[in-house]
Amino acid sequence: MSDQQLALAYRKLLFAYPARYRAERGDELIGAYLEMAGDRRRPRLADATDLILGGLRRRLRNVGLAGLADGLPIAAALAMAAGSALAVFFLLTVESGKVSTVGWLRVGPFATLGSVVFVAWLLAAVTAAVAPGAPTRLAVAGTIGTLLVVTVLSKQSLAMVRVDGLPAYIIVPLLGLALIALAQARDSGWLLRLLPLSSAIATAVWIMVGGADVSRVAQYESCCVASEPLPMALTAAALGLLLAGTAAAVALGRRGDQRGLWALTILVPPVMLLVSMWLDGLEPFRSVGSFVGSNDISIVVAGMSAAALTAVALPLSLSRLLPLLNRRRETFDDPVS
Amino acid sequence: MPQPLREPTFLILAALAGGPLHGYGLIAEVDRLSDGRVSLRPGTLYGTLDRLTDDGHVTADREEIVDGRLRRYYRLTPDGETALRAETERMRRHVQAVAARLHGLGTTAMIGRVPA
């Protein structure tokens, strides 16, 4: 590939940037890449990722949402911690039970194929602690892959054996958390690196000392009464996420750092997915969910509606509110001006 | 109170303290300053440069074409220099405080050691 062809390949990767930015800065960006290229013949995957993420960051900046990108690494660690806690909870309760009957697939010591997702999630949590950045993102992508495979295989028959997987009310929140966890940063500090593993260990200890009534947690089908142990576990994860996000917002906000506030904003949509059973009883989400009829799917639809609403409304509101708050703070700090 | 600069931002400002640099020059200088630990990619670099330009810490200096490639040079503004100095001073105070503690730790350990 010649220099011109390589330049053309990089130019194609600028598609994520706004057209005006491409026109103003495209040549400069490509020039920097060409100088770094050496004898490389085509862009690497890491180059494509860098340019696509750079373009998305630019677009967010153009609409006053640059803070979302800044808050993502914190949100990613917290989302992964919530998922790790849930993974341990389900592995030590439903998956360790003996509910599978003859003709149903068991996976090693675990009751359903869903256990593969939870094991993959915990492996990603370990990876986050020892190898943050690209290896962790790869591990999270693998977890998403297992989630999709388990979803496809659930309720199917493989060689005369019925496969039991995970219900939609668990798959969808886990997918939401995993998509955010994909934004794991390479240079996150020790606190964020160890958070997922710590939350998994804390959950295991809590269950082992009898914090959860394991005998009441038999199988995933105990959906969809919000007061049942499984929905309560999802609710506890949602509350934990909100509390941790609020703590980050307050702790960083005291130093004038708004990353925690943005992280909290990013975490609200998955929180909505986690508490979809409660939302199913509230308007307007009940009406939205009731369109599909079936009980467990209507719950997921209610959660997804709330997640979509908060994913758009909250960041836009925050982007309008923050400049006002900053202006007020500046006036307060410097009353003379 | 200004919030601490993130490491890549600090290193970009530090690199520009030596004089105007273009994109690739900045990447190479940040790599050198961090002993190869922080390797910026252009997409990330220009995102940070945009933010620093909006904050008034960095400004475009000049442009030139080398081997048919556009090079735009950036330089530190007075505000950028002030931010860099403030961050350096903050870090220096931290280093001093920790060094004093470690020195005390070393002395305590020496006192507590029993001769063989």
C-alpha cells in the first residue's frame, strides 16, 4: 500500500468526525498518523478505534456533552462492579442449586448455560484488576459474546438436551452494564481497577455469612414479583450503582471535577433496566410495556423505555445545567467580578 | 481551586513548554517525557488539544507543509503556562510531603534495627 493509499485509508476512518471538523483538521490528523506509520501498510485496529472514538468525542463536544466521555471510565468501573456482584450472586444461588432435571443441560457444577456468562464476567473483573485497558475491554467483549450466545441458545434443544439460559429481565440489564463496562480505561487508578473484584468478593462473603436467604432463590422463573429474592438482587445492584455514582459525583465535585456527575448520568439508564420490575407498575412505562402483552417481556420493554428516556434527557439537561452552575460558582468565588 | 490536570494533559503542556510543536512532534515528546509510558494516538491527542484550546491554554502557532503533509504547530499561552506552573507546584508539594514521611520512616527503621 503506497503512502497515498494509506492516507486514503486513514481518511475513510475519519467518518465519525463532523464534516466541518474533517475539513478543518482532517489533513493534520492524517499527517500525524502517516508520520507515525513507518513502513506500515494499512491502519491498525487500534488506529481505527482511536479515530472513531475521537470522532464521537468531537460530536459530543459539539452538543455540549464532552463530559460524557470524561465520565465513562468511572461509569465503566462501577458498571463492571455491579455486574460482578450479580454474577457472584447468581452463581452462588440459582446456578449452585439442583433445579435441573433429566433432559436439561447442566454446565459442570452449575445448573444452566447462563453460568457461562457469569464466569466470563468474573474473568473480566480479574482482568480489570491485573491488566486494565485493552485486555479488559477484550474480556468484556467476550462476556457480551457469551451473553448473546446464551440468549440465542436458551430454550433450544441440543442433541435431545434442553438448554436453559437466562431470562430477558436479567440479560438486558447485564447487556446494558457490559456495554458501559467496555469503556474501561488503561490508566484508571487502583481503586477503579480493584472495584469489580472487590464487589464480587464482598457479595460472596455476604452470601456465605447468610446475608441472602439462599433457600428462597430456586430458579430464574421467580420473575416477576419485585419482592422476590431475584428481583431484589437486581434492585440492590441498582441501588448500589446509584449510591456509588452519587459518592463519586460528590467526592469529585468537591474538587470542582465533574466526571463523577457525568458518570452518574451514564449509570442511570442501566439502573432503569435493573429496576424494570418496579417500573412496570408505573405510568407511563406500564402502558408502554403492556403493548407487548407477555409478562416478562413487557417488564423488559418498560425498563428499556425508561432507560432510553433517561439516556437522552439526563445528559442534555446536565449539559444545560452545568454552565449555569459553573457561572454561579465563579460569581460566588469572585463576588467582585 | 483549579482541579488537578490529568496526566496526558499535564504532559502535553509540559512538552509545549519547550517550544511550539506539531501533532507528531507532541506525541514523540510526550513519549520521551514519560519514558515511553504514555503513548498518545492522534485521535486522543487532538481531542485533548481541542479542549486545551477552548480553555485558552494552547493556541495554534503556525502551519507548514512537509513532504506534502500539513503540520500545524501549537504553543503554550500565558494561561497554559500558569496552569502548568500551578500543577507542577502542587505535585512538588506532594512529593516533598511524601519524601519527608519516607525520610522519617527510614530514620525510625534505622533506630529500631538491632545490630547483628
